[in-house]
Amino acid sequence: MTSILAIDAGTTGVTALVVSETGEIVARGYQEFAQHFPKPGWVEHVPEEIWQATLEACRAALRGLDRAELAAIGLTNQRETVVLWDRETLGSPRRAIVWQDRRTASMCGDLAAHEDRVRELTGLRLDPYFSATKLAWIREHEPHTWALVESGRYAVGTVDSYLIARMTRGLEHVTDVSNASRTLLFDLTRGDWSDELCALFGVPRDALPELVPNWGELAVTDARSFLDLELPVAGIAGDQQAALFGQTCFSPGEVKCTYGTGSFILTNTGTTLERSASGLLSTAAWRSPSGELTYALEGSIFVTGAAVQWLRDGLQIVGSAAETAAIAATVPSSEGVVFVPALTGLGAPHWDPTARGLIVGLTRGTTRAHLVRATLEAIAFEVRDVVATMPPVASLKVDGGAAANDLLCQLQADQLALSVSRPRYVETTGLGAAFLAGLGVGVWSSYDELRETWALDRTFSPAGDRATADADYRRWLAAVERAKAWA
């Protein structure tokens, strides 16, 4: 049976999936890598550690399988994170600056006069979230490193570009429109890098990767570099667009929410570039080999699953993310405790990089169960914030690790007053990469074939008192206002 190796290079680790031609996940591998926080608001990764985690996750997924059945590789990745590497040695001169990093907040303020033009060209906001200000920061603070970017010795890219360079022994420097459209350097209407934006942020266009379609034979791995595999890299997409594809949201108006490190709600807008006045981002979803560009509107929430990780690693009040549902279910409500997890600022629809995390409503009777429940409620509230700014939504497909949490899914349905559908496989980011790669080499021939692989696990319908849900949400909004403009 033909299968696809899908690599999901996320923010905290790399997942490798082997996906069969029937859409079944037949094997998995996972490897975490370290998070580095050198200063408050700074978040960095070591590129070599991402690469080694990729190799280890793939080794684990392929252990005991017949590699001759592999037809292609699909790749999806954390977006906006910027990586520099030496084109000859493939070593990186510095750590990657991660999408969550807030160090360029003041730089964004200094560029405020260009906000309207940047938004017109890119569909994005001037926010530290995106790649270009991170590159401008390196140019300003590390001139010796940047000189080698300008000379052509160092390449610049997102994580997908870096991993493909490693997989191909440096022969390919490519990316796709879904990743490019998150850099602040991509003209969303023209579908190409913008000379105007490159000049604004001081990024040499020659350092950027070549733009390729989201599926097709895009590159070929070098067996000596990548696990003795010589296979086409036939699908590429940023993680949220890959999840939209993996949820088979191929028609305009279809919406998905991925619960990961952050949460990201995307709605397919088809070939129409729609713009939002309510804090949503316009973005590229994917581009076919024929050149047709599909767009999406996106609400980006920076911290959701990372808040649960903080309960585990920072406060050490839970042993694992999996136990949060059981702990939270021991109390009927959070008893007025509200947690605003603005640990790296606020994304959509508030867009405040100076906001910081806040817990309010504590009393002598507050227990860890109340705080854990408040954390799950915060995720549901944040998603409601975004959905309220979207065109009318009929139902919501959910995925990502936290989608396995039944209590969270029920809280989400209650807050949205919508049905919430969870697929059999919640790893739809990796599935989307596999679907793209399978289209690229002919394992699947159409969107209709891919839709047939999607299977429902459970639908959560709204329950409980609507007035109570609305009152809880109003209290959340009041807490959000108190968290803003803190740093």
C-alpha cells in the first residue's frame, strides 16, 4: 500500500506521521526540542535541535515499516519563525526567533506610519508576530551576521525552508505562499515577494526562498542527509493552512479551529481576497500547480495550549495536559476565577503586544481545579472572541492536541452556541501535509477523494444556560481589558 511521510515541525516538537492512501495514520513519531527564553518576551529555538528532532521523529515513525511503500514527503511547520543558515555548511549562526517573540514591539511602533500600506499589501498587521521585523531586528543588532546575509553567504527563511535545505543537502531554497504570506514581505494580491516591503524592512530579496506551489514535485531529498531516503517533497504548507486542508475545508465559508501552542481559526474565502475591519488577518491558504491562489481569513490566538503547558511546567499544578479535563470537572465552575493567558501578548482580535497574563477573581476558596478550569474556559473565550468577528459561522471543526479534551470541546460549543465537530484524527496539521503531498504525486486525484477520507469522531452540541455562558463571557472581556497595555 502506498503511503506518505508527513512531517509537522511545530513550536514545541516535531511529529512525523505515516499516512496510508486511505487516509489512515499507520505510524507516528514525536520528539520535543528545547524552548529558550533569554529575556522577558523573547522566545528562541536552536535550528540544529529542530533538525535533529525531525530526524528522530521520522526514525520513530518509520521503524519497522516498509520504506519502499513511501511515495512522497509532506511538510508543515510553525509559521513566522525566522531562521538563518550558511548556504554551504547548513549551520546556523544564531538561534531562530520564534513567532511568539515580542522583542520588536517598539520597532512596530516606530513603523506605525506605514501600517496602512503594509496592511494593504500583506493583509497583516504591523506586529512582532510576523517575520520581517524579526529580520530587521537582526539587521540592526547583529550587523556582522547581517553582512553575510547581504553578501549571499547566509540564507533567510522560515522553518519549512530550513528543513528542506537540510533534507536536500542545501540544493533547494524554497517556500510556499502560505508561509510567505506570514512574513510581511509578500504581496498578497500579486502572489509574490514585494520589492517595496523588502526595502522597508531592509531584507535583500535574493536572500529569500523561491516560491513554489503547495503541491507537486517541489524538491527531492538527499539520501545521505535524510535517513537514506530519496523521495520527492511534494507538499508544503504552514501549519494552520495545512490544518485547514487536513480538515477538508475546501469550500468558501468552511471554518476550522486548531488548538495547539496557540489557537488559530481559519475560514476559507476561495479565490476572493477578503479583508477584515475587526482584527482578522487576510492570508494565503494555498496555491495550486496551475497558479490559482486560495485565500483565508484568520484569527490568530497566541497562547492556548501553551497556557496548559505553563500550568504543567511553570506552576507545576498538573502532571500532564491529558489530566486537565478530569481536574477541571471536579468543580462545576471556575467560581469567578478568570485567567487571561496573554503570556506573549494578545493576538486577534485585540492585537496588544504589551498585554500580559492575568488571573483575577481569586479567593481563599480557590483551588487548583478552579484555575485549571479557568484555563480551559479561557481557550473557549479566546476562540469566541475571534468567531464573533467572522462572517456568520454555521459550525466549527476542531483539531489539535487539546481537541481530544471533551470538556474543552463542550465549553467551546456552549460559548459559541454552535455545534463543534471533532474528527477521528485530531492531527489534521500533519494530515494536511500528507494530503498535499499525495495530491502532488497522484496518490489522490481530487478534493472529492480527500473528503472521503475525513471521518467524524464526535459532535458537541450547545448545552446549559445561555444567560450564564454570556455572563461568563462578559466577565472575560472585563478581565482582558485589565490585562492590556501592561508591559
